[in-house]
Amino acid sequence: MTSRTFVLAALAAFAPALIPASGQAAGLERLTILDCGRNVVKDQSKWSPGHNVGKAKEFSSNCYLIKHAKGLLLWDTGVPDALVKRPNGLTVAKGLITLYRAKSLVSQLEALGAAPGKIDYVAVSHIHGDHVGNLKAFKTSKILMQKSEYEAGAKAKAPPFTKDQTIVKIEGDHDVFGDGSVMIIATPGHTVGHQSLLVRLPKTGALVLSGDAVHFQWNWDNKGVPAFNFNKPQTAASMARIRGVMAKYKATLWINHDQPQTATLKRAPAYYE
Ligand SMILES: [Zn+2]
């Protein structure tokens, strides 16, 4: 081994497994935030143990449409569009959670010229109902999810996908467009195959879309893990991993369910470049 190949090999050994160091966001054009409903919970401490016990809280729910030269990616699908017709919402989890939706996902996509048939990829953070509520609407898209999450969904009483949908079963990280601009990052713990998304926008810079790796700012600041998570140590490790990715890419964390943060962000028709 020459000294040069030795140096290259040594560098490769320390390179993060997933993210190409170069390949900055040449093909990535924009990200648009869509209103994907809201959840009102009776006792927020189920998500933030010991904090604000017995107090209600409103969660925001966002979906994110990402436009790349090579195609359109939708991240998460929110609460079911059918709830638009139920202004009083749908109460689930033995009365703990009420789900609402003001406008449908499909109508918001159509208004942007991105009807479901035009969406190349739909990636879901995990298979909980406030994230996969409209997954079945994307009949021609490639669905990107962790293999373990797919297997959990296939075993569920009501699978969130149909047998004729194309599911790409990911194991670990995944570079969606092949240039490092949009990277699925495995962040298990909330569920068995939970994933988050790193988006490196040309002007806005890098963002991490949390999924439910973290539910709101308090959890992030206090490393709080919901008691009902699939695996608590794994959730903590995934949060640590996100911190590492954020440090490396100087990324901002967008916490999907953090209503105060969502209120500071621009939703469609505005967008981020
Ligand atoms: Zn959620």
C-alpha cells in the first residue's frame, strides 16, 4: 500500500457510512411544507415523562413536498384526508388523542401541480396513523420505508399500504436522488423502523425533518423519550445520531409535532429553496 492509498483508506474508514462528502445539492430545488392536520392530546406527559403532567397539548402535523431535478418526493402523509369532513375530529387511543384535518393533503398537492400520480417517491417516517393516513392515495409512487417498519405494517390489523403498491424496503440509510442532497437516515426507537430525513437545500441550508424521533422541543432539550416508545435506549441513540448529523451539516432540526416551531415556518404556497 502506497502512502497515498493508505491515507485514502484511512479517510474512508472514518467517513460516515451514509453521506457523500461532496455532491452538494445541485439537483435539489425546493421544499414546501403542507398542513397535514393536528393532534390534540389530553395529557402531554405521555410524550414527555414527568413534564406538564395532565396538561393538554396541541401537536402540529406537517408533510413536506421536495422537488429535485430527478423527481418529486413527499415526506409523510399526515392524518387521513377523510377527517376534513369531521370538524369535531376523531378521538383515538382511549380518548387520549383527537385528530383533526382542515384541508386535505390531496387538494394541497393538486394546488401545487403535484397530484398523487405525479409524486415519484413517498417516504414515511413510520407507520403511525398521523403519518401514513393517506399513504394508499399514492398508487404509482415508490414508497420508501425501512424493511422492519414495512414488516410491522404488513402484520397490522389494517396495513397502511395495499398489496399492489411498490414498497422499497430500506435497511439503514438511503440516498434518495443519488447526490447526497436528500438522505433518509435510520433513526429507530419510536418504532422499530423509524426514519428521519436530511435535506440539504441550496439557499436555506441543511435541515433534518424529525419524523417522531423527537416529538417537541422539550424532548429535544431534555433528551426526553415517550414511555410508550418501541425502544427507549434506541430512541436516545437516534437523537444522539441526529445531533451528530446536524453538527456535520450545520443543519436545523424541524420538529414535526412542535406546534410553536411550526407556527414560525412558512407553509404552501410559500416554499424554501
Ligand atoms: Zn406522530
